[in-house]
Amino acid sequence: MIKPKRLLSLLLRFIAFGTTLAAVILMATSHEKGTFFAVSYEAKYTDTPAFKYFVIAYAIVTVYGFLVLFLPPGSPIWRLVLALDLVFIMLLISSISAAMAIAQVGKNGNPRAAWLPVCGQVPKFCNQVTGALVAGFIALITYIILLLYSIYNFLNPLFEKA
Amino acid sequence: MALQNEDKLEVGYSSLQPKPKKWVLLMLRLLAFFATAAATVVMGLNKETKTLVVATVGTTPIKATLTAKFQHTPAFVFFVIANGLASMHNLVMIMGDLFGQKLDYKGLRLAMIAILDMMTVALISGGASAAAFMAELGKNGNSHARWNSICDKYKTFCDHGGGALIASFAGLILMLIISVMSIIKLLIKPKPDSTTVVP
């Protein structure tokens, strides 16, 4: 019989894996043709290094999440998983922060630098990128909850004394 | 006889106490504080004004004054706030280490320090990464979206921003080392001491 702690941890990890996979797929398949002052061009995620970084970072974490799903409960590798969780959370935060900074400029433009917003010409691309960022955020929050839960379980003897 | 043995055990244990580690952690926190404070200040005071001749009416040229400030970009605002919070965190931790050794909350002092350190690492990494990509956009522009680079016009702004970014990344690496050391301190601290009764 699976213990409830193990079930909760497994469920959280599955949600995290699912949302990172969704973020990668949404961002990688976002492309749209648009016209910009009578010049037709295609907006893809490879146009900006920030979006490329987002896809690469979330792909790495998807593979990691997939591998951790199959780790048996008693093995000593769980301590390494705890440390790697922290490292990957940092990677996720960095990539989603960068992608959001560039996406914000794309949506609102920056009039002082004469940067015009792009979302008016390619609305489907913008919506898909927004969806990828939302999925990325949910994945990040799930990983943070997982990390705090793992630390709480690990330090439970310390908390019982309090 | 038993008391002598206990004394020997205590002395042996205290000589194995990681005494140099306390100073190493304090020095690292001081360095991280200086790095993040430098990043905050340099980016916070980042401003460049240029006067350009826009048009000529008759014989008098019309000049326009354009400023580049860090507040124009939300990513840089986030960068300044994140590094400011990180330097406040380091300052509070240094004060706590030097003057508040007795402060504790139900024995969770080390756990709170470790968790706060992890949160600060996450914050700095977010701010530094967003500002780095915005700076790359400002330096190289983006041909697909028809965004021109601004660094050739505002060279000092870009240089100062780059310096602040370097300081922030140095602060990030230092904070990562500090966070790892705090977690190690949390995990190897001997939990049962000789005075508690094991149920």
C-alpha cells in the first residue's frame, strides 16, 4: 500500500513534470506569420535568445522530472534529489524571469527606445507564449512546494522537538 | 572517573568544532553584501542625458534632450529591487551573526537562515537574469522585431549597466556558496546533546 506521504510527493512531481512539458511544447510550437508595414515575416521562438533559454531550461527540468518519477522510495539518492531540486528551481526562475522581461517588451513596447510592440501583428504567437509562461509559472510554484515539503520531511525530527 | 571521561569528551568535541568556518561564512556574507549593494547603487544611479539636434528652423537648431534612465525598463527596476532586498538580507544576517547569537525561535534558527538564504538566491537569480537579457536586447537589438540597439547612442548607460550586472552575478555566486554552507550547517549540527533526554 502506498503511504500518503509518498502519494502526495508523487502527485506533486507528476504535476511538475506535466506543466514543464506543457511549457516546452507551447513555446516550441509557437510561430505565426505576420505582416509588419507591408513586409511579411514569421515570428518564432528562436527570434529571441530569452525564449530559446526558456525552452532549453524547461526541457532539462522535464527530463529530470521524468527520471525522478521512477526513483524508488528508500534509496539514498533522495538527498541528491533535494539538492538538485534547489539548483533546478534557480534555473527555472532565471529562465522564466528572462522570458517574461522580453515578452513584456514585445507586448507593450518601449517608446523611449523606439521599440514598437509586436503583439498587434502576431496575436496568436503572443497568446501561445503567454500560455507557455503561465504553465512555466505553475511548474515553478509546484517545484517550490515540493522543495519545502522535502525539507520539512527531512527535518521532521527537528520540528518535533519544537 | 565518569566525570573525567565526560570532560575529555567535551574538550575533544569542542576542538573538532569548525571554528574557522564561522569567520569564512561571515567574510562571504560581507563580500556578497558589498557585491549586491554595489549592483543596486550603480544601476540605481544609472542615467544618461543626450542632446540631439532634431531639426533646423532657419538658422537656429532645435535641440531635444533625451534621457536614458533605469526606470524606463521594468526588468531593471526588478533588478534594483531584487539586489536591494538581497543586500538588506545579507546585512541582517551579518548583524544577527555578530550581535544576536542568542536569538532563537524554538530551535529553528538554522533552518530559518537556510530557507531565507535559498529565497535570496532565487530572488537574485531572477533579477540578474531578466536584466541580463534586457541588456543583451539593448546591445544587439532584434532584427526580427525591428528593435534597434541603443548602446551606440547611450554608451555610458550601457557600460554602467554592464558593471552592475557583473557585480550582481558575483553576488549571486557568493550567495549560492553561502546558501550551500548554511544548509550544510543545518544538516551536520549534532541534534542530541548530552543534556536532552531521549524518550
